[in-house]
Amino acid sequence: MTQIFKVPVGPQHPALKEPENFTFDVEGEYVVNVTARIGYNHRGIEKACESQTFVQDIYLVERICGICSMAHTTTFCQGVEEIAGIQAPSRGVYIRTLIHELNRIHSHLLWLGVAGHEVGWDTLLMYVWRDREAVLDALDMLTGNRVNYAINTIGGVRRDIAPEQTRKLNKTLKLLEERTKYYLKLCLNEKTLLNRAVGVGILKPEVARSLCAVGPTLRASGVKMDVRRDDPYGAFNEVPFEVITSDMCDVAGRVVVRVGEVLQSINISRWLLDNLPSGEYRTKLVRKIPPGEAVSRTEAPRGELIHYIKANGTDKPERVKVRAPTLGNILAVCEMLKGGYIADIPIVLAAIDPCFACTDRMIFVDRKKDIGWIWSEDELKKYSMKFYTKETLPGKL
């Protein structure tokens, strides 16, 4: 009779690029159940936003995720603009959308290299990351930064695009298109990847829907859902593009979707450059935002990203709440892992392109009374002062 063992993976583990914990129930070489335990990388950015101005918060939300940085600032700025009744100029909207898509190219190429690394194909990692330098250099040329671009502001963007930059960017897009087509062909024929990806991490369409999966993870299960098409923002109500899906429902399908989306992002970027409107690229913002609230969402590289912003008439938000794509895919990846081999855990986890830092959140729990709560800033300060001076706090956990 085979016995079931519990195998912890994380919070520190070679298979994880960020701290998180998964407990696997294994029977022999097979995974029979998975339990996720988040909360190891909470940074308090939501709470920090309440003590900074709306403009200062752009800096904070950009650091929720380095790879999805443009998506976070776009989502936040859109929400504040909606509350304030501000309409960004068309040129600013186009530039914002352009950087948004270049960010997607950067993210997906990074992931493709990591996927190669997870299955022991480091040659793919080296080649893809070499070519990824081209889009990073392009982003550096346009924004002054390779990762956190600091180009979004409330009411548009902070920098314009010059004609010479447009010519250079078109050359970069041509190179990236050639290389990406090569990688798509390579990944569909290279046994090193196919033997570790086909039939691994299965997520059927009905299961993906029921678990509310998002982004490439959902589209790789054959579900055609994309915020850019379903709830257009930026310039996406004008840009022609195709929502890439795959009916493979496995890791290989997630490779196909992401590489296909890189090609779509290249086409979108070209269209935006060819149709870039003239005029101003940002509008003036009043310091104090009128009372109101907004739910803003975008299609980040990893999937649907949601920001909730509440304003109370001051220059600081009363509440900022973020639902990152990885949180939407945690339950889905647990389902993908069931029934698979222990050896496939790293690539299946990597297949959702997890960012646990932007997922984690925290709540205080009294285990004896079985209640939970969130402290205000003042209460948190008082607790921390007593904790570090080693004083006893009534009801201390």
C-alpha cells in the first residue's frame, strides 16, 4: 500500500524565484494534492499609498512588480483620471499604449527564457535573453529606464517620442519579429521542450473558468478573454489585433500563447507608431482629486490587473486596493499540479509566470477568537513602537 507524504516547497526553494510556500501531498512520484500558503513577501504598498499624494503613488505602484511596472501605473493613472474627470490627450494615450505593449514583449521574452531554464534548456534562456536586450534598449531610449519606466503620469505621459526614436524603434521591432518567429518554430519542434511541456500541467477550459484564471494561463486553455478587447482602455478601441489562444491546455500551449502575443504586440506597436496623433501628450492635473471611487483594469502581461482607488477630496487617496494577476492564477496552478510528476513542479509553477511579490497581502488574525482585522496607520505605528521596545501589547498574538 502506497503511503502519502507531505513535501514542502518554499518559502525558499530553487524552484521558486520569490518566497512562497506550497505543500504537496505526494504518492510515489505523483502529486495528489496541493495547498498554497501566501504571505511571505508583503510590502505594504497599498497602505503606503494612503500617506503619499496621488502623483507620488505612481512611483509606489510602479514597484508592485518590476516586470509589470507599466501595467500598474497605467491602471492606477486611469483610475485617478476617471475620478478627476480628466481625459488624457490622444498622443499621450497612444504613447502610453505603446510602452504598455513593449513592456509585454519584454515580459513574455523573459518568461520564455525562464521556461527554457526550468526544463534544463539553458541555451534557449541565453538566446532569448540576448534578444530581449533589444526591447530593453528601446524602452531605455523612450523612457530613460529599462525596467521601471517612470513615463506615466495622471493626465497622460511625461515624455514625447521624437521622429528619430520612431525610426530606431521600427528597426528594433523588425529584429524582434524575425527572432520571435524563429523561437515559435523552434519551440514547436524542439524535443527538449516538447518532452517536458506537452501534456504537462493540464487545465481544461471549464476548470480555468470556474477557478477564474486570467491572462495567458486562461487563453492557453482555449478561452478567448482579454481585457484589451473585452473592456478596451488606452488606444485599444482603435488598434486592430488578435487575441491569441490555444486549445492544448498544457505548458506547451502557454508557450505558444505567449510567443504569439509577442508577435501581436509587435504589430500593435507598429500600428501605434504609424498612426501616432499630433498635439499635446499630457494635460494639467489639479493637486486635489474630488471625492469619488473607481475600479480600473488592464491586461497586464500576466493577465487581468485591477486597481480600486477611493478619493476623499484631498491630494492623497483614502484607499488603494490591488488585485494582481498571479493571485487570480494561484488556484489554477494548484489544479494544474495535481496528477503530475514531482519533477514537473518547477515548470508548472513557472507556467503561470508567477509574481508572488505583487500577490501577497496581510491580515492580523487572533487564532483563539478566530477573528481577523486590518489596523489603521496609527494603530500599526503604536504596535510597532511597543514591539520594538519590548512592551507587552494587550491581546498580543
